[in-house]
Amino acid sequence: MRKMIAAGNWKMNTTLEEGKLLIKNILDGLMENPPRQQAGELEVIFGVPYITLPMASTMVKENPQVHIAAQNCYNKEKGAYTGEISVDMIKSTGAEYVIIGHSERREYFNENADMLAQKVDLTLSRELIPIFCCGEKLEIREAGNHFDVVKQQIEGSLFHLDADAMKKVVIAYEPIWAIGTGVTASPGQAQEMHAHIRRLLVNKFGKELADDISILYGGSVNAKNANELFLQPDVDGGLVGGASLKADDFITIINSF
Ligand code: 13P
């Protein structure tokens, strides 16, 4: 069954102390305002900085609905890669998800389709779940090439997987022009792209598998627009940046399904 997911991507924000307080406030808020959906139907994910992973994993242990994600991993198993983080290290913290291919990583750290495919493979090999990000720049959309670009991103880093591996992957569509800009994709624009992504999955892996894959929308999701976006038939949740750093807003987003 396709899961609904409210995932926060904290990016390079929060010290350990700030992270602890934010998690505590969100967990307390969820106790007061529990989501209507059960664990297994709706998952909440905090994508925290590396240093926060062990503490965050411990803090959410009692709540089966809440899980922890790393925001990246390295595309090699181990060795002389000073400053990088391996999937084994992430696994050892108790985290369960890894965000892969965020547009900020593609742009500032030159991550390409092959590297991302390696990260997806390594993540799955450790039974971590990749949240694979795709999305187009504004000029690509203006030129009308957004469907093709997203297709290339998905084919280039995911379509080497077999069906067993693919069905574990979560996809996040994050149009770059909507990230951190306050300009959200309209529900219609999000639905149209999510339906396109699902069609690609149907063609490659069949309808049953495609129907089970969660496709999240990211890009200026907030407490006001989440409900309308999540109502779209192919939008299975959100990957939320700025608004995931405010406990009240993120709780409202979680309760928007
Ligand atoms: P904002 O919600 O701040 O636009 O960020 C979206 C994002 O990049 C999540 O990964």
C-alpha cells in the first residue's frame, strides 16, 4: 500500500541543542494532536544534520510513526574520503532513510546521475530507504522541457534497479524554482508532474508497483498550502524545508492529510 509521508529536510540548520528542542516540540505536539492515520499509513520523517542522527533516532524510538533520515551519503563504501559519511555510518545511528540527489547537492556539489545511482544502490544495500529527489530549473520549465528533464533524472539514477529494489524507493519531486522561494507549484502543476512520474514507473515496472510508490512534493510547502497539495491523487506527501523547522507549522502539515 502506498504510504503518505510528511518529511522535513532541515538542511544546514540547527545545532544539537536546537535540534533536540525542535524534535521534542514536534513529538509533544503529535501526542496532543495525533494524526488520524496509523503508523504504516502515514509516516513522519525528520531529515536532520549528520551530527543529530544518533540523538534524533533515540528520541523518536517510542513513536512508531516517526523516522529519521540523513540528508545525503557518500557514493563509496569506506576509505580515504576525508569528511564524508558512509551508508554504514548512517545505518549505525539508527536512521532509516537517506535523502539522495537533492537539487542543492546536484548544484553546489556537482552530483551527477551516475553518482546518485551509486548512492541509491549503497543505501538499498544497507536496507536504508532512499528518498530520491528530482525537479527542474525555472528556465527548463519555461522552455517546456520539464517532463523530459525529470524523466532523464529518474531513468538515469533509478531505472537500473530491479522491481524488488525499486519498490522500496520514495521519490520527491522538487521543482527548483519552488524551493525556498515562497512560490509553490500549484496543486495542478504538482499533480501533472507526479502523474507523469507515475506513468514512467508504470511503463517500466508495471501498474501494481507504480501504485505502491510514494511520490512527495517539495518546494515551499507550508501549513496553509499542504492540504490542497496532499489532496491531489498522485501527491503522497511532502518534503518540507523551511516550514519543517517550525514545530507548529510542521505539525499542521502532518495533520493536513
Ligand atoms: P522549502 O520547503 O524551504 O522550499 O524547501 C524545500 C526543500 O528543498 C525540501 O527538500
